[in-house]
Amino acid sequence: MDTLIRGRVWKFGDNVDTDVMAPWNSLDLPIEERTKVTLHIRPEFATTVRPGDVIVAGRNWGCGSSREQAPENLRALGLAAVVAESFGRIYFRSCIAMAFPNVVCPGVAAAFEDGDELELDLMASRVRNRTHGIDLHAVPYAPEMLRIIEKGGLMNVLKERLATS
């Protein structure tokens, strides 16, 4: 896992819930079909998002029901990370478990607009708007969380632990 991420920003507001990231009527569909309705509050999103893009959001990103398909859909679309003011707790835990970087960063919503270039340094807990030269400090991951992300997810960490015991 690369701990330095650069990507084009897609900006979203507050309280974007998992029902918008993974609508209930898409949950049983193959991933290729599920991703077509991801974040349908911006109809152009699923067809124009590019691998390496990043979401910047306001407060409470990923609130709502605890569907793992929400971060799975985002990752399947090629998003590199989500940086937000805050996250829904269960959504955030799912992201760590699947090694999908989601980072809390106070002030991020005001510092970015659609299309800006974001740089996220997970090790230094730094977020930079490369378009406008704005630096922000993110909330650092706990060491165990960073280890899970670096290893590619919780299942890989557990497999490693079982292999050494």
C-alpha cells in the first residue's frame, strides 16, 4: 500500500449516507452493476470518476446502515481515498478492515473544491491542496490501523498472525 496518495478531488457535503453509496436495490448485483449507481446524488460520478481520484467530504460521511458494499463500491471505482471532516463509525471501521484509506481532517471541506489536486501523506497525517497550496493536519491513524492498511486489510493481518502462531 502506497502511503502517499495524489488525486483529483470530488467534493461532497455533510451526511452522505451508505444508502447513496450502495442503494438497497443494488446490494445483490455483481460489483460491475453496483458501481453504476454509486453516489447517484451526482449522476455523472460513476461514469466519470477515474482511478486515483479522491473524495473530500464534510461531516458524517458514511452515516446510515452498516453495509460493507458502500466502501467496496468506492474502492471498486478506483478511488484512492476519502478525506472528510468526520465519518460514520461503522463505515469507517469497514474501510480500515478492507485497507481503503479514509482520513479525518478538520477543515478539509472548506479547503477543497471539485477538481483540485489533493495529496495525502498517511504516515505524516498531512493533507495538501496542491492546486492552492493549502496544508492541513489530519487525525493520525493509530499504529494498528496503519498496519492493517499497509498489510492490505484485516484478513491479511489475521492470516499473518495465524501463520506465525
